[in-house]
Amino acid sequence: FRTNQYMGDYRIDGDKARIIFRDHEYPDGDRVRILHNDQVIQPNVLLVERFVGLTIALVPGFNKIDFQALNQGSSGPNTAELRVFDENGISLAAHKWNLSTGSIATMIIVKEGEEIAPK
């Protein structure tokens, strides 16, 4: 559990991604920090039993999403399940992690650009 985890890269055509997450084990106080392209967008999120989440406005090209374990709750490691959807509700990914404090789970969402029509 003491290493970072890479959850893959995914391509999306839309402008937004919906990410939902929950503690997939016993809800014991696990907390995470969420970053988008190295900028903190949620500094301290408590993982609970039910899915909660956020919508991220994507920039063209690469969008790095990091989930940094702030603790390991009362019974480590920091455990979570997450699901990623495009703006139409289509599922792109589903993952679980088991992280030690300070470790990071990372995914890349590539926002595909609009095609330019030939002249």
C-alpha cells in the first residue's frame, strides 16, 4: 500500500467528467485531497459509505486527476471505490484503491479536441 497507484488514461469528447467515490470498506474516517492538473480542487474530502462526487471542467488535452490519501482512518489503509462518467452519463472507468497516508492514486482524462473541417 505504500506506493502510488496509476488508474489508467481515458479519452473523452465532452467538456466535463463526473467522478463519484466512496469508502469501499468500513467507513472509518478515510480522507483524501483531490487535485486537477496539480491544483487542489477539494482539499479534504471524507470518504463515506454512499457515493458522492464532483464534476470537473476539462481542459483540452491532458487532465491529470490525483487522489492523495490524507490518512488511513481508524483501520488502514485508505480505501475507496471511484467511478468516472462523461457528461452524458456514460461510464468510462471504475477503480478501487488501498493507499497509505501520502500516497496518490492518479488517472489521466484526455479531452479530445474538435476536428477541424477540411477547406
